[in-house]
Amino acid sequence: MHRMKILGLVASAVALLVVGILIGHFAIIPSQVSWLKEMSKDGDPKYSRQLHQEIQAEEIHKNLQFFSSRPHIAGSFQEEEVLVKYIHNTWKSNLHGSKIYNYTVLLSYPNASDPNYVSILSADGVESDLSAKVEKILSPDQNDSTVVNPFNAYSPSGVIVGDPVYVNYGKVEDFHYLTRDLAINLTGTVAIARYGHIFRGDKVNNAEKFGCTGMILYSDPADYVVGSLDQVYPVDWWLPGTGAQRGTLFINNGDPRTPFYPSTDSAFFLDEKDIKLPKIPVTPIGYNDAVKYLSKLSGMEVPRTWKGNLNITYRVGPGFASPYEKSKIKLYVKTHNVEKTIRNVFGFIEGQYEPDRYVVLGNHRDAWVFGAIDPSSGTATMMELSRALSKLLQTGWRPRRSILFCSWGAEEYGLIGSTESVEELGKMLGHRTVAYLNVDLALAGNSTLHALATPILHKLLFAAAKKVENPNPDEVRAGRRSVYDTWLKNTPSSQDPNVPYVGNLGSGSDYSPFLQLLGVSAVDVSYNYDQKYFLSSYPMYHSVYETVDLVSRLMDQGFYYHQAVARLWGEMALRLADDVILHFDCVHYAETLQTIVNDVQSSYGPKLLEHNITLSSVKEAVGEFLQAAKALQSRAETVNRENPLEVRKINDQLMQLERSFIDPLGVAGNIYYRHVIYAPNQHNLYASSSFPGLASALFDIENDPNQEQRWQQVRKEISIIAYTIASAASTMQDPRSIGNTQL
């Protein structure tokens, strides 16, 4: 009897357990179903509208006044303490969190009490025609004791005396003209080069290779002024003759002492003697000073394409003409390197469903002087975008994926801040970053949008630009209501006139370590000046005149162009953070690869055939890539959005595609740049090359004495391209096909 009672109690307990499980099952499933349904929806369009409305032009103006009120060169108190703490505290209060990362790095500064200069030194040792040691103050907001005098970072100090020689833009082709066509021996000369066309560090590198002992850089009016030299700043936005362009000469990225590793407390630091830094002294001057030296040069008159817009006869040199033929040019440089602490600030909005997927937005914070354009126009815009998104958080919005804001330090010295973080956090960022959206400067002009991007992001970029209200009332009256409309009208693509032109990414800003080291798809946007001007950059680039007065009075009076960039930036971030399926277009990537191959075939096909080389393997790989891309795009369009595992699988394939173009051995032997499809031009860090390894192998190949070795390198580069594209195609295959013999 007792045993029967026990069995009865057990049976009752089991029955109750079953009933409880059933109740729990039917109580939980509806909430799970509801959760899955919410998770399978794209972000509510109302948040896009709210974001656009929330972004205020006047708030960006206020931000710019704050960030550009004082000079804030990397390593300074204003930069690393005042601005860092402000950004950190703002994001800590408004977002889900903020963190500061510190790095001890090597920076470079001029001697404040012993400025750099250039002069003419007579045979009896008398100096004349000294260049200005500081830039002339032209408006009250430039009068600040912490302004750093004109210099080129990482130049060695030294006093150089030699014959001057004009080398145009200092491109390798310019040096070839001087040494091959004119048979000039440049050994021991001091090169005078005008800014523009290529990165200044490449100019100096070329000068070193051809035997120059020093270099003087200046901004010619042909590249920075349109119209009369009487109508320059402060009358108009053109560069005055007293303006000098600062800038780094370092041709790699990150802290020079810790290549490929972060400059943290545990770092191993190289000695300065083991670092590849410039070996010849360099300094910049204004064109009012440059004319003193260029006008006195001897030698033949330069070719037409070498002539600038100074009122002189441009001559090559070397040396001065009578009565200065016994005089030399003197270059006095006291620039020195210093160890400093720089800081990156991260602000974080945690994603609701995929918190481990990051949409990363970045802008650097440091400036050579006031930096009202570069970078503070971008910083002011980023701070307003983060404020607007914080307001959305208060209304109940929460992104599907996380959004990460990054304020980088020491970008101007060689992308140091962003590179150090990528080196320290690369294992995490490489696996989790959806895309990197960069705004270095929000505007360089007020004509039209300027964008650089990897092809997989073009579709997203176009869609976002169509949703942003046109900031130009004249364009709106002409029927072009969106940013996209004016962009398409002003700069249509040469490949497809139905879409705007999007440039390729070189290494001019903080997108570089994300793209080149991690293989993260990236975009960089800004408003730009009218390209009919053929300027080398916006006129006040890296000068003391880059102030709030310049921006608010002469470039963007209502800050509506800044506002448009903020809206575009935010729109792209929202789509990437909130869409169930990532707004990536791998088919367009395939079409772009086909275009690149066709261009190579058109330019080099006959020359390749002369050496029994074809592009057939590359063409076959691109065909495989296109087929795989179409299949992946089809699966993305038909995926069951209520199956989070299937969604994740598709998104991972889209997100990881860019990674498959990374070669860990580097492109053309340069391990700083690893993207086989796009990397900086071999002779210009700012510009991008398609198939950069092949471009490097083919450059000036006809003049290489070792023809067999060079053409073998061409064969190798073609093999690498074919392999890489075919491997990338395999990553887009249906994962189940790994067991299929047709893989």
C-alpha cells in the first residue's frame, strides 16, 4: 500500500511537470515568435526621417567654433587633454559608453625659438632673401601663441648649402626628365618642388634617390589660386602668398618605432636609427618667398607643363643666374622628433540583436594649426551626428547592430592613431566590423559630393545620397532636390553615366588601416569644390588660415553643406546598422573587376603578348567571381529573414568578401598595403592603383636593365591576382558546396 502511494505521488509529479512544460512552452513561444518577427524587420523608416530632422546646421557651427578655437596639433595639451576629455565625457553621457586608448608614439615638431628658413648665401657668406619664419597674421582669430611654425614632420635637422634646382611636382617622371632627357647630375643639389599631384613624402623620397641633399616645398598659385593674386584671403578663399603648407613626410602608417604592433606599455620600440625616415632636411615656404629663388635660377626654360602662375620665367637650374651665379641656396632646418602620448576616443551604441557587429564611423581630431577644415569640419559633423543618434535612443530606437564612433589622434603624422588601434584591436575589429565610414573633413568646397569607396558599398552610397536634401538652393530650383542629383550632374561616372563617379581608396586618411590591414570595406565622403578649377587641394590646406572665419564667411555660411554630410553619414550608418540583410552589392564588385581587367588589356595587352603573357587566368577568375556573386545576391534576396542563422550566414559572406582580397605578404612587397585589388600608387601615397602589384611591376619596365627579372615579376603578379579573385569567389559559394566536387 505504501509503495502504491509512492508510485501515485511520482505519477502526479510527472503529470504536473508535463503540464508545466506545456504551459511554459505555449507561454514562451508567442514571445519568441514576436521577437523573431521584430528581428526579421528592417529598421523603421521613421528613424531616418527623425535623424535628418534632428541634425542641426547651427549645432555643427557651434561645434566647429569649439574645436577650432585654438591650435591643436597632435601631442599638444589642447589636443590630447582638452578635446579628448570633452569628446569622452560627451559620448559617455549621451551614448552607451566611451573609452580612451593611449599610445606612446614618435612625433615631430619645429624649434619654436629657432624657426626653419631658406635664404640665398653669397660666396662671402652673407645671407639675403630670407624666407618668412612665420606666416603673416591676416585676421584676429589667427593670433595665438601656440601656433606651430611651418615645418614638415620627420624632416631631419640640418643646415644645407647647395645649388638650387626646380623639380616641378617632384614626381618620379619629373626626376627622370631632369636626369635622362637633360642629363643633369642632381647630386648635392637642393630641390625646389611645388606641392600637388603626389604625396609630399614621395617627393622627398624621390629627391633622396636622385642625390639631392635637401628639399624646399612651396604652393604655386597655379595649384591654389584662381584669378588675380590680389583677390586672395581674406578677400576670398584662395591661398595668400604668405601661406605655407605643413605636413608629414613619413611614407608609412602608424608609430614609426612599432611597425605592425601597437605602441602600448608592452611594446618593443625601435631605435630612431633603425626607422625609415627622411634623410634630407625639408621645409615648406609660401609662394611670396618661392619667387625670390625661382626667379633667379639659371639653366633652360622649363617645359610648358612645368610652368606655374608666378610672374617669372620658370627655369630648371641648377644654380643661380648672374649676378648670383656664385651664390648658393641655404636651407636651415631645426625640426626634431619627440616622444608623446596620443589618444583615441571610442563612443559606443550597443546593438539590440547583433551587438558583436560594428558599424564604425571615424574622424581624426588633430590639426596642424586651427584645422577648421581638416579635420574639425569632420569632427564638428561627427559630434552632431552622435548627438542626433543619442536623441533617437531617447525615443525608443535601438540599432540592430552596434555603432562605434572613433576620434583618432595623430592622423596628420601618418594615420598613427587609427593604425595603432587597428594593430591593437585588429583581431576583434577584423572579425566584427561591418564597414568603416570615414569623414576626414566634411567639406573642401561647396560644389558637389566627393566620395571614395570600395565597389561593394557604391549601392549603399547612392541610396543614401538620394535621401539627403540638397543644400544648394540654386540646384533645388533647377529640379535637383537631392545631394545625389547634383553629384550625378557634376561628376557622372565615365563607366556608367547613369551613376555618379566614385573614386578608389588610396591611403590619404584613416580608412587605410581598416581596408589595407583588415580588409574592411570602407567609404570616405566630403563636399568638394568645383573640379573646373584644377586645384591640387582646397587652397588653405594645412596653413594658419584654415580658421572658422574662412569656413563660416567664405565656404559654408549657413553650415548646410556640413549638415548634408552629417545626414549622408548618418543615413549610411542607419542602413548598415538596421537593415536585416546588409546593403552590400557584390555583383557590382564583379562588374568593377571586369572593367579593371578590360582597362589593363587595353593599355598593356599588346606589350604583354610580346612576352607571351596573357590575362586569361584573371579573366577566368573574374568570370567565376561574377557567377558566385550573382548566386550570393540571389540567396540574399530570397533568404528566410525569420531564420537568424540563415541571415547571419548571408551577412557574414557579404561582410567578409573584402577580407578575401587581403594578401598577408603585402602588395608588391609592401606589407603596409595588402589589398590586392586596391592599394596606394607605388609613387603616390594619396592615389589608388587598381591591381597595384601589377601596376608596380609594369611601371617604367622598358627602362629596367634586367628585363627578364621584371617580366617574371609581371607573370607573378598576374598569378597572384588570378588566385586572389578565384579565392574571393569561393567565399561567396553556398557553404554547403564545400562537399560538392564542383567547388
